[in-house]
Amino acid sequence: MNSAPPDNLSPHATGLRLLARLTAPLRHAGWTENEPWDENDEDDEDDEPGTGPLYREYSRSNFHLSVSWDPAHAQLTVDDPTEHWDWCDSLPPLCQLDQPLTVDLSSHPTQAAKAEATRRAFAEAGLLDATRIHVPEQARPSRHDLVLLLWADTIHDAIDRHRRDGDGSEAIAALGEEFSWRMGAGLRTHPLIVPDPVPSSAARGIAEWCWRRESDVEEWHFKIGDITMARANIAATRAVMPHVHTEGVDWPAVRLALTAPARRLADGQALADIFEEGWTLILASIHRQIDLWQRADETLGPEAVLRMLTLHGSRTESIGECWGSGWYETATRRAIARAVSSGSLPAAVTAAFPDTEHLADTAAGHPDLLDDDTFAWITEAVFKEGSLRRQAGLPVPPATTLPDWAAHDLLDNLRADLDHNETPADNARLGRL
């Protein structure tokens, strides 16, 4: 069956289809498309009908983006639509970008090439990962209050919508002190991580919690080298990803994916053979952690759990900045380009991958398919990319800077809200986060 679009589509309809394809990665990353503009208003008065720029707006956790596609110049621009917006809630409408992002697609001949170039630009800008907020030095006194606000306006509100009984804090406490501590640890990071509903980040959170850290796998790490463990972490994340959606987590499918007795790494090694007598114990511990999260899903709701897992999967050292994140892909491509430019790409890597673009695609998408030496070099090179950003005073991964006016206004409004709505016990409980 031919699935190609009809040849008689108008330029306007063709542009809308292309814009939908270009922005698909945003929707997959939890960005919700706002009500589209009336298509009769989309063309500039000076443009020929059907050829003017097309606009869309997206929102995620009260952060907003405007996306415009200019077909005449093949340029896509992402900007801040909130400059003149009024606000009355505790959290003002903000944009994740500190400055506009323009993607020139004029040199990409096909729609597929345009879509891939756009996806990479979104990843580099941090739009496909959870939003991170850099709090400037002069606004640091309001950091604790901002943490409370993020928790209340994202996770706590999602729990309240699910439960409708006002007992969200008690429901979290019932999951245990360790659970609450780990959620609070995610909120104490710097830059601040917004608990967005990002499926890829949540999948890393599941892999970190149910496989890498809270299962018994660490007790059996002596059976497995660091490179093989990295392969196992990627395999766990990849197994989970198809079962995490913007609507929530398919926990029965996740359980099957992580506890299949014959589960193998990308290079064909069976985990049961690697961990030997430890594999049965590891499987039992994975079941226990998934049981915990299924209970959380039932009591807190799918949206709150997705946000919590996004928070967890965005902060932790062995998963948060690793494979599956936009930062990892961007850092990998930068590291290879830097090595090629400086002539420091190892000879063995060059021999295995004479086409450096092929190397970059493989390292970014399937590093666990590389040989041990190349994988180790990539891992070290990605680490160095992060170090270079930190030396330059830049956050890793990318973060948006909270405007001073927003920090001060947030502080005033949040204090008023807490004084009016929360009990001292509520404030103390949130303070422990």
C-alpha cells in the first residue's frame, strides 16, 4: 500500500505536514501542542497564500516554546512566546531557551534529512530532556522556595488530580523513607531539574532504580567489568524505553522486559551467564523494585510517577547523563568532531570507522555495539566534553537561566501561597525534600 502523501496537497497543507514531522521529537519529549492558530491567519499579508511562515506553540510544566517554519527560506525558529504574557499563578510562564534557536535546513534536500537535523538541534538545546534551571547567584536565597514550588506545581498537583483526597504527602510517605529521600535528592540538584513528563528520561529512571542501583546488581558487580556494566545499563534502558509513554508506564511490559530469563546484551552475551549464581537473586530484586513502582503508580497516579521517574532519571550519575539523553548524543558528536579536527582520533578507531559520520551515528545511538577499546574511548571523550563545559562556566547538561525578576516575583508569590494554603506540618514535610 502506498503511504506517500497525495501529489495534489496545497503548499499550506504540505508545510503543515512537514512542520508536524519536524516537531514530532518535542511531542515525544512531553511537550504538548497548544491550540493551533487558525490556518487562515498563518500567512503573512505580504506572502503569497500558502507560502508564509507557519507557527505552533508548545508547553511543558509551565515552560513554553513558539516554533515557526519559514518554507521560503527553509528555516525553523524556536523562540520565547511568553514575553508579554500575564500571569497570576505562583509559577510564571517561562521559556526553556535563553535565546532563540534557529535551524537552517536549506542544505538538507529531503524531509527525512530535515527532520534528523532538527531533532539533533533540539537535543543539543536540551529540549528533549527534562528542563533544568540555573539559579543566578543573586537569586540563590530563593532556591529552597523554588524547589518547593516545583514540587507543588508538578508532582503534588498531579497526585492531587489523581487522588482527589488531599492526602498526596501521606501517600508518598507510605512508600517509605528511602523513596522520599531519593525524590528529594532529585530536587536538591544544581541546576534544578523540573519534574517534566519526559518518557526517555523516565525510562532512564526505571533503568537506574529497578536495575542499576536499587536491585541487587551492584552486589554482583565483581562479576562484570565497567565496560560490560555500561553495556548492561544501556541494554536495560533500551529494553524499557518502548514501554514508557507520555500517558504513563506500562509496568507489566517493563517487568517482562527487565526480567526475561534469557536477556542478552547487544553483543550477544547472556546476563545469566555473566552473573552466574547472582542472576536469580538480581531478578528477584528487580521484581521487588517494580512492585514498589506499581504501587506508586496506583496510589500516586501515572502522571506523577512519570514525573518522579523523569526527575530520578535526570539526576543520577550512572544513567542521568548517559545513553538515551540528548546531552549524551550531543557530547558524543562533539567529542568525535573535536578529535577529528585535532587529529587525536585513535588509529584503531579510524581503522574500524574510516567514515567518521558513521562512527558518530554509531557512538551516539548504539555505543554498546562498539568494541571495548572504542567504547572506552568514547566514554572518556564524553566525560571530557562535560569537563570542558564546566571549565567554561556552562552547566552540564544545558540549563536555562532563571531571570532575576522571575526569582524575586516567585519568592513573593510563593511565600503568600504557603502562608495562605499550607499548614506548618505541610511546610515541614516539604522542607525535608
